[in-house]
Amino acid sequence: MKLASVMGGVAMVIGGLFAPPAAAQEGRGDVVYVPTPQIVVDTMLEMAKVSSRDYLIDLGSGDGRIVITAASKFGASGFGVDLDTYLLKLANQNAKKAGVTDKVHFVEENLFTTDLSRATVITSYLLPEMNLKLRPKLMSLKPGTRIVAHDYPLGEWDPEEQRELVVPEKKVGTPGISYVFSYVVPARVPGKWQSLVNIGGRETPMEFNLQQEFQEVEGKVEIRDRSADLRGRILGERIRLVAGGRGGVPRHEFTGQIGNGSITGTVVIGEGASRQQATWTAKQVQRGELK
């Protein structure tokens, strides 16, 4: 565990470390830190599905264990951010020992002002209040960016996956237990969308009014002169919406890829033997705001 100055305040940031604990270092004030167990690091990278195609940024990187493991085990590139000069020096030394200095580096920088736009994976071990402060910046990243947080989730944003690990040597947070939460930045779809779907040789107009809170979507769809509530979910740039199935509107299941103001995919109408499938393309005609 280490205490780091952030935006003029003081916040606890916990990083993965190779070296034994130290009571005082060359960084900004006296710092105490403990190792993050390697099983937690490995699980975080596994949940993020890290590969050689990824660029990983670790926020509060300590001695660099997460970034170095991502490079040496999976061939990923990236960098770590920290405010402690001793740990930054240690991290760069560890990268050199691991032979991955061509792939990774470590910088002294405020994580709230760090440019994250290049990242395909973000990892962190930050206290809840820091996660909440950072969350809008994470939500603005490119859709599909994966985020993995250790011990503390990102508030009301529901994780795509979470795991509980037994870690007997862990003394901070919940002693003996680590929690890992993974997220995928969703594309933004709130607003009005319009479609013209060919169903059985007949062009059917559809209009969608969508509201979005994190990866969850709800709203209404107008299909000719009928209306139905809909609910759905976004994973990166993939969307699934389900409407109807009750009353006069048959069940409609929409799936598609979200692009630049458009969605392209398929719609399945009805259920059982009577179901029909058609190409579905929607265009955004009015933008809305996230909840």
C-alpha cells in the first residue's frame, strides 16, 4: 500500500510490486507499500483478455508488475503512471531485468490528467472515491476499451464480470480476499434512430427512442402505428435490443454493430416456427445524453 498525492489531495493507491515492503523512499513523502499477489495480476490480465495487440495503461503502477507481466507473458505494450519517484525507478529497473523496455515504460504523472486515448486496456487499484472521479474519463474512451479494477468497483457501473480470489497473504482491504471487476466501455446510443426494414418484401418503418445508462439501454420503438417498450445492452460496439412479445406487437430482437451514427445488423421477428429474420440498419437522427 502506498499513499500518493493526487490533484493536491492525498489518496491511497495500491500497486503490484516485486520488491519487499519499504517504510520510506525517495518519492513524495514517506511511503509504505505492500505487494499485490501475482495471482491477482494474472487474473486481471486474463479477465481483460490481454494479447500482443493491446496497449495497456496501469494507473498507480507501483513497481510495474502489471505492465511488465502483460508485456512478458502476452506481448502487450503500454506504460504505467505513478507519482512516487522511487517506485518509478524500480519499475523501469524491473522492466529492464525482464527485457521488455522496448514495449513498456513508466512515467511520473497525475493519473487524472494522463492521456488514456491510446489504451485498449486500463488497469487500476484505486480507492472508491478515486474510481468515481475517474469514471467519466473512462466512459469517454473508445468503445471496446477494457477496464479491470482490483478490489473496488466503478460505482453504479455494473461490471461485465467479477471474481473473488482467496489470497491468504493479503492484509489490506478485505484481508485474505481480492475482488476483481472487469468492464467494457460501451458505445453511446442515446437519442432517436430510424430504420426501414424489409420484412417479407414490405418496407416497414421503425423509429427508436433510446436512453442509456452505462451499458444498459431502454426506450421505445415505433413500428408503423404500433409502439413497444424495449430493453437492451451494449458490449463495446455490439448492441442487443428486445421489444414486444406482448399484446399486439410480436417479439423483435435486434442485434448489430454500432458505427459512426449507424447500426448494422439483423432483426428476428416472432418466435418459434413463425419467426422471420431481416437485415436491420438504423441511422441516428437525433442525439441524446447519457443518464
